[in-house]
Amino acid sequence: MTSPLDRLFLLQEVLLEVDQKTERRGRTPDHLVHIEAAYHDARRQRDAAGAILSQAGERKKALDGEIQDFNEQMKKYQQQLQSVKTSREYSALLNEIDGLKREVRIREDELLSLDETMAGSSTDLDRRDEEFPAEEAGYEEQMKEWRAEQAVLDAEIAAAKKRAKSLRAELEPRLLKTFEQIRKKRAGVAVARVDMVGPQTAACSACHVRLRPQLLSDLRLSKETVFCESCKRILYWIP
Ligand SMILES: [Zn+2]
């Protein structure tokens, strides 16, 4: 027959196990850290080459559109040239046309340099695409053991969470609430065992402060939940 405090202490152990294993699962082992970094770097560079290429493609499309608009406008001016009455109107139109030609030239220059950029990035991307599968396979190969370890941890974490759930279901909500509140403030440890440090002297195992004799006798009678007067944790006495 287990007491509520036995169950509470067990729940705490299980929750600490969940925390510890979750932390371990998320932390890449030291000997794999640089392998992981190199892999992520290769991926980043590959993505960056792709991004440059697609940005240049977008810019090219925009420039082509602008050039088309300028050319259409130019055609209109050239038609108007045939029907102008004065030489002032004529030279004003010529000025407009010259301005448009300049705008077109600026964009054509930019298009040329974009073509160069795109050719470079495309070669770069091709090379990276070619190398990437081998890099990825090598990475996964080196990660294999760790992935298997992570899978074991996942299963253990899931099992521990299930146990915690069923332990919670057996506990009184009020006690559980107190437990959770203390746990939050005390790094996951809400229940502290009582250690005997002398024939008639006991201490809180979490903060090591000695218990008053009255507190110890309360614990022995276990009438109600007893808290450590120093760290305020729930005291757990195993006779
Ligand atoms: Zn204490």
C-alpha cells in the first residue's frame, strides 16, 4: 500500500526523468557538433545560391517589363513625330525619345550584369546540388547512432509521461497543485526526503537544514503534509 506522499515522490522522480531525457535528446553530442554545423552550413550555402538565382530571375522579369513599356511609349512618340506642326514640338518629342532610350540602355546594362550573376550562381548551385546528396548521406551516416539513441529516448520519455499521467490521476488535486507550485520555484524538486543525521536529529535532504523535534514528530504521525521550514518543500519521511 503506497501513501499519497510515496506516489508524489515517485511522480517527482518520473518528471525529473522526463526533463533530464528531454534535455539529453535535444543536445547534440560533442563529437557530432562540428559535423552538424558543417552540414547546416552546406545547406545554407546551397539555399543562398538558389535565392540569388531566383532574385536575379525576378529582377530580370521586372526589367524586361519596364523595357517593353519604354519601347511602346517610344513607338507612340515616333508616330507623333510625323504629325507635329512646329519644330519646337518636334524637338520636344525627340528629347522625350532620347530620354526613353537612355532609360532602356540603363536597364539593358543591368540585364547584362544579371546574366553574369545568374550564370555564376547557376554553376555554383549545380555543383552544390551535385555534392549535396553525398554530403547529406555522410552526415546521416555519422548521425545514425545518435538518431537511434534519440529514438530510444523518445520511447522512454513517452513511457515516463504516461506513468506521470496515471500517477497524477491517483493524487488529490489540492496536493498536486501545491506540488506543482513548489516544483516550479524549486527546479523540479518539490518533495524532499528527510535524512537522519543523528540518533534523534533529522534534516531536509534538499536544503540540509535540521528539523525541529516537533516537526519530526509531526512527520512520524504523518497527520498532514509537513513542509520544510527553511526551503518550504514538502517533507517525505520514510520510516
Ligand atoms: Zn529544506
